[in-house]
Amino acid sequence: MAAADETGPFFHGTAADLRPGDLLTAGRPSNYRPEITMNHVYFTALVDGAGLAAEVAVELTSGPAAPHVYEVEPTGAFEDDPNVTDKKFPGNPTRSYRSTDPLRVVREVDGWTRLTPEALQGWRDRLTALLHVEHAEIDN
């Protein structure tokens, strides 16, 4: 795994309620293809990008959940996220990364931009469509 040039700070968005010092690890089901176990943990250098991921995670969670954004620090090497950078946004303007090594939670972050109700409905519609595509690809 090649190391990315980014120095952070880094953020991770999730529905999980975490504490400083907790570790986020690979080996969890994909939010987008729950039948796939992910080999990486994903993060970004853009706090609002992590906020979007948090809101999407809540949409895909059964039961009550709240979106959380955490500042995280990688514990090992990381690389550009090829699911975004190679397929959608060449050059990594989303500043999205992944690692096989854990991410350590530093703190919860407040003040990130929440989706409008209209934007959230748009994501619900996209997620519903994506979850019904049998061969949607994830570079794992």
C-alpha cells in the first residue's frame, strides 16, 4: 500500500457512538454492499465529506442512530480511495483515503455541514437504487 501525501487532519463519518482512543478497523460489512466484508477503513481530510458519510451511514442503519464525525489519526500506511479517485474524481479532490491499519479516534467534531432535507432525500433515493444493483462494484 502506497502512502498518500496528505498530512491531515483526518475525519471519519459514522453512525457509531465512539470515544477518544477507540480504534476503527477493517473487516466490517460495507455500508453500500452489506454482503461484502471491507478490507479497509475509509476516511477523508474534508470534515463535510465525513459528515456526508455519517448521514449516509445513518440512512443505512436499522433502528435509531445519529450521525457522528470524528477526527481520526491513521496508525499505519494509507492510500487514495480508488472507489472515488479512480472512478469518479481523478486527482483525489475529495481527499478520500483508505487503510488496512486501524484509525484512532481523537475527538468528536461538531459544526460540520448537515444535509438539507432535499439533499438527504436525494441520497435516500440514490442509496435505494444502489442497494438494488446486484453487480455494483467496490474496489476492496
